[in-house]
Amino acid sequence: DVKVTQSSRYLVKRTGEKVFLECVQDMDHENMFWYRQDPGLGLRLIYFSYDVKMKEKGDIPEGYSVSREKKERFSLILESASTNQTSMYLCAYGTSGEETQYFGPGTRLLVL
Amino acid sequence: GNSVTQMEGPVTLSEEAFLTINCTYTATGYPSLFWYVQYPGEGLQLLLKATKADDKGSNKGFEATYRKETTSFHLEKGSVQVSDSAVYFCALGNTGANSKLTFGKGITLSVRP
């Protein structure tokens, strides 16, 4: 089974801190995605990437950036964390040409 | 643009009850349709999918049929178990090449013994 891991299950940060959320997949999948999940809003796409060093904005990219220096790793960066970024963050991967996505366990981030 | 509408929740059922969770969509073309499940404290898992009209996806006793005429993909199970308690998300794929998914808001199912 292909696995996708996220660096932390729970994270507590202070307002204004720079936050890095890491996602690593253990196969050679091209597509990677970052979502945030909030009650009543479902999943919303923040950024995605189809290959190394490329990125595209999703539906809610404001306040976030991403990095994909290696194929297996896709990092989400909160440049200056704010309380409204308290959320569950989910990473997913997929194969080029396929729509199915596979998810990691999620990181629950609390910004104080 | 594409959108997914799920019925309002939460839903509470007794064990062995029949389950229907409604999902309708708006999309151009012929997107693939998905149901994902999220158990407490976990990420999303693919439950089932269908890629064209009249296809039926099935897994773990759950079924959903791709109905193009009613733009629906309702999830059903004949007899739910306590272990089915989770959040269920309906999603649709883009018909373009970029593999994005559009998700519904999710619905929480609680099954009591």
C-alpha cells in the first residue's frame, strides 16, 4: 500500500509564527494536494502540484504558500499564522490522469 | 462551476437500520463521482466511486449509482453497524486533465447499538 504521512498529528502555534506542514508520499505519484477541513464547510483546496517545483492555487490560497522541491514531499507554509487558520489540514496524492485522491491522516493545527 | 450538495446532517440511526445519504451535483460533461469516509481522528478514505452514467460503485456493503438524469449519487447501505459511524463526503472529479476534486460539506453519521 502506498502511504502518505504528515509530519504532525497535532500542532499548537502562536499568532505570527511561520508554520511548516510536511507531507510525504512513499511512491512516485505526480499529483499532491493540500486541503483544510472546517465544520460545516467540508474540504477546501488550498494549493496543489502536478510535478516537482510546480504549484497552482486552489480555492483558498490566501495566507498560504507551498514548496515542492522533491517529488515525494509537498510542504504547506503559513507565512504568519493567524487564529483563523486554526483547522484540520489534509494532504492527498494522486496519479497523473487519475482523479482518485488518497489522503494522509491530517494535522490538527491550533493557532493561539 | 462544479458543485456538490449533500443532505443536511447529522444523521443518527439504530444498528441494522437502512441508510440513505443524498448527494446531487452540478457539473459540465461527465465527471467521475466518489464517496469518501472519515472515521474519527483519521484522514479521508475512498469508499467507492463510479466513472460513468449508470455505473454502480460498491464497497463494505455500501452502494451508490451514478444517475445522470437526476444528477445524483446517493449512498445506501441495507444494514448499518456501529462501526459505520463516521463523516461521509460526496465528491466529483473534473472532466479536464487536472485531477481536482470538488467535495460536498460532509455529513456525520452516528449509529447507536
